[in-house]
Amino acid sequence: MLLGIIILILVTATIIFLSISFYITLYGSPYSPTPTKAVKEMLKQAEIKKGDKVYDIGAGDGRIVHYAVKNYGADAVGFEMDPFIFFIAKLRQWFWKWKGKIYRKNFTKHDLSDADAVLCYMLPRTLKKFQKKFDKELKQGTKVISYSFHIGDWKPKKIIPKKGKINKIFIYETT
Ligand SMILES: C[S@@+](CC[C@H](N)C(=O)[O-])C[C@H]1O[C@@H](n2cnc3c(N)ncnc32)[C@H](O)[C@@H]1O
């Protein structure tokens, strides 16, 4: 009887998690981790200084915020909408001592005006939608680094070309 209840709870929780993930995939961008080598290049291109406010607007397992804190001493914050992926990010922080703040939140509900750098890996149609928010909130001189995809009709300051398994990296700076 107890085993039956536990199985029922686990199956229900899995269905809820998967439904939310499916919704997020439709709403925005599905989970796919940026290779660590690319993360390090993105952070280098962001020219982060100690104490800078760095956002990963869809944090995934939290690797970008982790390296932003570990390698640059940034005040790094990640938002992750998907509860399952968020749980994985928290597990990494607990067990692997990964650094940075990660919140289970839709980043569109957060004011990004204090950002020194914004990093992202999202689909082009999603980035196009978010461009308005960036235009409205980001202060002048904010670095925006996008893995794989360009942001709407913004003109990149620089593009790091695809190299092996590492996709293009688009580097922007708000004016
Ligand atoms: C392609 S993954 C990138 C993960 C991580 N940034 C990386 O580079 O390894 C995009 C992530 O953004 C999350 N996401 C999509 N839209 C979001 C939103 N509006 N707010 C917070 N997270 C979002 C998805 O759940 C997914 O985990």
C-alpha cells in the first residue's frame, strides 16, 4: 500500500515536471547546456570586473553563474524557469559547491537595469521577443553575450566564429 502511494507520488511529480518543461519549451527555449569551453570564452568576452552584476537569464544547470563568480568574482545571478532544471542547478550547488545565486523565476519579471553583463543561450525567436526588454532596461555599456544565436536586429560588436563543437558567440554592447 505504502509502496503504491510512493509510486503514485513519483509518477505524478514526474508528469508535473515534464508538463512544465514542455510549456517552457513552447514559451521560450528548451534546456541545452553551453559547453564549458564556450562558457569561459563568453565570460572572457564580457570583460567582467570583480563585483560586476552578471545575469544568466536562463541559467540551466548554473555553470555560467558558477564560473562568473569563481573566475571573475562577479555578483552573478541566474534565473531558471524550469523546476526540474532548477533542482539540478541547486543539487550542483549543494554537492559540487558551485557558486552564484540561482532563482526559480521567469527572468522577464526581473528588472535588468543594474546589469553589467547579460549572458544567454536561447532560441532566436525568443531573443527577438526579449530584445524590447533589453532595449528598455539595460544601461549604456552593458555587455550582452549570446551563445549560438543573434539577438533580433541588434548589430553585434563582434562575432566569435564557430570552432569545432563550439558554436558562434555574439557579443553586443548597449549604446
Ligand atoms: C538553452 S538553455 C541554456 C542553459 C544555460 N544558460 C547554459 O548556457 O548552459 C536555456 C534555459 O533557459 C530557461 N528559460 C527559458 N526561458 C526562460 C525565462 N523566461 N526565464 C528563466 N529561464 C528561462 C530554460 O528552462 C532553459 O533551461
